[in-house]
Amino acid sequence: MIVEMPSVELAERNAQKMRNCPRLILSGFTSNFAYNLFIISERERWWAEYPAEHPEVLGAKSVHLEIVENLLHPDESRMSLPVERFEVAPCGSDCGSCPSREEFDCQGCPATIHYIGTE
């Protein structure tokens, strides 16, 4: 995911905000662009597509999304699950009251006590 922010400071803030996301593989920024590489299941694809269609939810000018459907290396990838779960997700989202739970049948963030998934 390439996120074009209005300023360098906001790009850095976006990259920093996502740094503890359990789905995050890589994060960084150059100029006013934040770069985030996530591992998501097909069921969670909406989670990446939504900000690409609605960049304003991130405070972004634009969001470019590329989805790799045929992973060659590594053979298997896993989320980095936290030892302890919290009320609020590392990115600041409150999964307990998020409308995406119903709208997208979201299982919540694996870093929160609200997560109902099996991963």
C-alpha cells in the first residue's frame, strides 16, 4: 500500500502509526509517501481495499494498492501476534465499536481483546 499524504510529517506519522500492526511486514516513508506491506487473507481483502477507495479515512490524498496473489517467498507467512491483547488496536482503531464489524463481517484486530478470528 502506497499512501500519499499531504506532507512529509503526515507520511511519517502514518508509517509510525502502523508500526505495531500484527498484519504489517514492512513500513517506511519517503517524502510525503508512506509505504506499508501487509499480509492479509482473502477474507480480509476489504481491509486494504477500503482505504484505497476512500483515502480520506487515512487523511491521505491517495492510496495505491497492489495485491500479490501468488506468494513465492517465503513459502508461508504469518502475522506477528502480540503476547498481550489490548482494548484499542495499535493503529488507534477501536474494534469494539467499529461499524466495519457488521458492514464487512470484520473479525477485529488480532492485537485486541475484540478479535474473534482464529489466526
